[in-house]
Amino acid sequence: MTTLYSARWVLPISSAPVPDGAIAVEGERIVAVGQRAAIVAQSPEATVHDFGEAAILPGLVNAHSHLELSAMRGFLEAEESDFSAWLKKLTVARLEKMTADDLYVSAAWGACEAARAGITCLGDASDAAVESMKALRDVGLRGTVYQESFGPDPRLAKENFDELRNKVSLLREHQTPLVRAGVSPHAPYTVCGPQLEMIADFAVAEKLPLMTHAAESSAEELFVREGTGPFAESLAKRGIQWRATGSSTIQYLEKLGVLRTRPLLAHCINVDAADIATIEQARARVAHCPKSNAKLGHGQAPFAEFLNAGIAVGLGSDSVASNNTCDIFEEARFAVLLARATTRKDDELKMIRAKDALSSATIEGARALGFEGQIGELRPGLQADFIAVSRSGMHQLPSYDPVSTLIFASSARDVIMAVVAGREVFRDDRVTTVDEDRLRARMKEIETKLRF
């Protein structure tokens, strides 16, 4: 059975925009992309869904999220000036106040928010990875769930690694054709060197995607390079020794063999030209989270330099605990504006365009997560992951260029449909796969629990 979806614009991303376009879908796959009249003529008996003044484009990719933390939206505002305190309050609340079902509900609520925002694929880092994987499965989204691992004490490295290996074994039992398992040694200041090495070896041997937070904050820079700052002081109080590396986080990860996994590196704010070259040579990928980076006062990652180096860069919301919204259109706009604000007008190589940001939100995001050739573009043979975005809002008219309108004038609220593997997961202002009213009621219960 063939179903056609048409709109004023179809944006395949890997080819030119198609005015008055359509795509044809059979089962889970796209079978045709082109002018509406031609597609209809090829399949005259097909059901046609015409979205009129809208754009159809690949589903957005959120390269870095923490869905389990959705219940902490706004919970950590008072600690935002102190990243170490921010992390401590978050960890205590998650471990001591939230049950497994709370974490599932939080992740499912976040997955619903993602679907409503046109996000069809996520790279989700989670300490409660089974709950996050179930949430993605139930809402019907695609993605990789990275099981987090912690352990700054080298004396406990083997014990912590064995725990991770057991968690991954359980996580694999919940994999589906849409959702797969990965590993995430959390960060250089929360995972010791020997444990990082073991996890990297494990990822290579088991062919597991690996993600880690890297070069995110000045506190991390002080810790890794000089052995000073709040992270070093915290470990010292716990009797854990740390020897400064004298190098950047990226070079430290390279020395430990982490970069040979071609990891997804979240943030990458404090990097220099040598680090960028190392990332490119290792064929590692970057998750750029401009809003979260700014909100926590960590700084600005060199988005333009990454793109100019040919590095696969996806856009990430990070958790809504540090961002407050899950909106990749807004991330894309923020990424462009920040990059342009620090770029000289005569430096054409670094000038970021709207289409660069849209690529990072789609095809480059897919590449960053290892889904290239499956999603992120609209062409025959690929998975039918796509969205429809209204272009009829007052804030969007007039519209002289469909890509510019999406990046500079549109937001998650303009998404009117999301499809994953040929299945509609969001349409007519509701997520079609789960009971949002039940989740909303449970989220209010969790809010009350965290508040007191």
C-alpha cells in the first residue's frame, strides 16, 4: 500500500528543495520523492495527505539528550552558577527521590516532547538506560540509548566496568529495530583512566557506539590539565587521587584510546586547533549543544571550525534540566546566530548559513549518531522518518526561502506531524502512541516529590 505526503515544499536535504513536492511511502521506506503531480501520476490509487502551506523534511535528530531528567526542568536554577553543585543536586535527586517508574515517566514525557518537536531520532545518555529505551520504544522514536558509567576511583575501575557490562547485557534485551544500545563513560572527571580504557576496549570488541561528555567546562579543563578546581577538590575529599595530565581533554582521551571508538563527543567547548584536528583524524563526531552551553555559562563551542574541518556535527538539546526546552529548530537558530556573532564578515570560510544548521539538524545529525544512509534525508530506499512543518504562521510570512524560514522563523510549535519508519507518532496536536494525559498526571506527582 502506497501513501503520499505532499506540501508546498519538500526538502530532501541531500538534494535541492522541491516546490509543490511529495514523497511516497510504502511500509517503513520512502519509495519516491519529487513533484507532486509526477508522484501522484505514478501512484494514482494511493492515499494522499496534503499539508498545503507546509514543508516536509527529514525528521530532526537530537544528537544529545538526557530524557530521564525531563522531570527536572527548572529544578536546578539556583545552582546554575556552580556546575559542581548543579551536578550534585541533580545526582542526589535522581538517586534518592526518583523510582524506576518515575524515571520511565520522565523519559517518556521527554520523548513525547521530542515527537511534538519533530525529533524522530535521539542520542540519549542515561543512567536509567532501560527506562529510557522503553520510553523511546513506547513513543515510537528511533535512537541510541547510551548506558552511562561512573567511577573516578581507579581502585574500583574493574568493579564499575563489570557493572556496566551487566547493564549493557540487560539493555540489549530491550533493543528493537529502531532503538539500539550504546555505552557512555560519563566524563573525564567522573570516570578514571583505567575505566575509560576498559570501556573503550569493550565498545570496540562489542561494536557498541560510545558517547562521552568532553571539554564541557572550565572546571573540567582545570581538572584534566592542572589537577585543580572543584572536581579535583571533590575527589581529594573522598580520598581519590588524581594526577593531572598536562593536556587537553581531547588529547587525554586520545592517549587512552577512547577516540579509536569514533565516539560521539558532547559539547567540545574548550578545544583548540590541535584538538579539532585530532577529532577529525579519529573520525570522531560532535554533539553541539549551544543553548545548554550558554545557559550554564560554559561558553561557546567552535561550530564553524568543526564544520570547516569536515567533522560530523549534530545538534543536541542536552537535558531540559539545563536547557528547559527540547527544540532542535531553536538549537539550530541559536547555533547559527552564535557562530555569526563571533565571525568576521570577511571570513567566508567560517560563515554559517541556514542550510548548514538544517544539515546538522538532519543528515549530519544522523551521521553523528551512526545512522547515515538510513535517515536524515529524503530519498528512495531510506527509512520513512520525516516531519511536516506548518509555514502559515504570522511569524513565518512572508517566506522567500523555505530553509531560511525554518531556521530563522520556525520552532517546535510549528511541527504538525512526525513519522518514524512509516508510522505516524504525532499528528493533530497529539502523540498517537501513548497516553499523554496519564503521563502528565504522573509528572505532576513527580514534581511534588522533588519539590519537597
